[in-house]
Amino acid sequence: GEAAAGPQSRWERAPQLFVGGLQYGLVIAMAAIGLSLIFGTTGLTNFAHGELVTGGALLGYVFNVGLGLNLIPATLLAVVVGAAFGALLDRGLWRPLRRRGTGLIAALVVSIGLSLVLRYVYLYFYGGSQRSYAQYATQDPLEVGPVLILQRDLVIIAVALLVLIGIGLALSRTRIGKATRAVSDNPSLAASSGIDVERVINVVWVVGAGLAVLGGVFLALSQQVGYQLGQNALLLLFAGVTLGGLGTAYGALVGSLVIGVFTQLSTLFIPAELQVVGALVVLILILIVRPQGILGRAERIG
């Protein structure tokens, strides 16, 4: 009897895991789109992006628990502060490096150094403990068909979808969105056609940091607030961006959803501790078949 019950209970868990994976994928996508746009416009592989995610979770905690604000205004305030920090990072660090003609490998090393600095600043001021927000930490789940889902998680899915649709519309319909795509495609051609490339890059940093902060708050809601939150998610952010096609916002969305759903569903067959390994195996297999990623364009070298 027990042997027969195993597979049945396994497939009963699948819808629950799929919804969890969808939520995780959407949250990763929000952070990954910023990472992808920064890579697309500047060529920078930003290893400090995970620390922006952590910063979001910690800012939300400071405003929510420290200042006693409800989590919703605390999150909005965190996004504003995070976006301002993104602008400051670009103006104070990355723009001067670009003007000096710093190579991409050197910039990559700078981003790793920045990541370490931020992580230890967080550890110094926040400490190593895991904590929860003051609201929405515990709720009774709603039953939707075979799936139990918290109202909090429904809100996370809805907000993430709205934000991602908004970013998609902004990229395809607005002047700054079209300019961003032009700079991603060919910066020198964009500059010669009258686009202010530095302004576009600064806007991308503002939006990318704001999205990373929002993703950080949502991740901490589902997990807990800790100084290593973004560092632990960074590998999956890179996996989502690479899988979808480097430098494309839509690719980052598709790649992150695939990674999010697969990491959760893979626990049907492998231990939960190995779920990230499963996602990376899928990444490698897809890149062997399609090196440019799902939505990336093949480029001829030489």
C-alpha cells in the first residue's frame, strides 16, 4: 500500500510546487530584469546586484520594524531609497569608470569588491540573525482547488505581474524604453542618432536598483530577512538572465520563470537541498542546444 501511495502523493504535490515556483520565478524575474538591462546597456556583469536585493529586504525591515511603518508604505519607501542608491552608484562609481575606459574584466572585479563591501556593511549593522517583518509573516492559507496559497503570496504574484507588465510596456511604448533598447542594441549608433546614452544608463540603474529592492522585500516575505539573502539568490538571477538571453528584459523574465518553476518542481524527484543544482543542469542543457539563450540572438564572431 505505501509504495503505491508514494507516486500519488508526489503528483498531488505538483500543483502546489508549480504555484510556488511561479511566485519564486516572478520575484527572481523582477530582480533579474534590472541585472539584464544593466548588462545590455553597459556590458557590465554586476556581481553586486545580489546585495541590492539584500539591501531591499533590510531597508524594508528598518522601515517596517525599526520605524513602525506598515509593510506596504515601508516597501514603497525602500524602493525609492534603493532607486536613489542605484542612481548614486552609477554617478559616483560606474560613470567615472566608463569615462576612464575601464575594461569589462576590471569592472567585473570592482563589482565583486563592491558586493563584498556591501555584504559586510550589512553584517556589521544588521547582524547575522534571520528575522521576519512585523506584518503578514503568519496567515491562514486559502484553498484554491488543489493548491493552498497565502493571501500574501497572491498579492506578491499580482504585484510582480503588474510590475513586469509595466516594465514590458515601458520598454516597447515609451521614448526612454525605446532609447534603452537602442542603447542595448548599439550604443555608438544610439549616441550618433542623438540619444543621451549616459542618461539612459542612469535611468536603467535607477529602475534596476528599484526592482532589485522590491524583489528583495518579496523574497524576504517568503523566506526571512538576512544579510545573505541576495547572495543566495544571485546564482539563480544569473541563471535566469543567461537562460533567457543576455541583455534582453523579456529573456530575463522567461528564463527566471523557467528557473523558478523548475527549482520547485525538481523537489518531486531530488532532495530539496539539491534543487539549485537541478536548475543549473537545465541551464547547461538548454545552452548546449541554444547557446544564445531562449530569446537571445545568435551573434557571429569574426
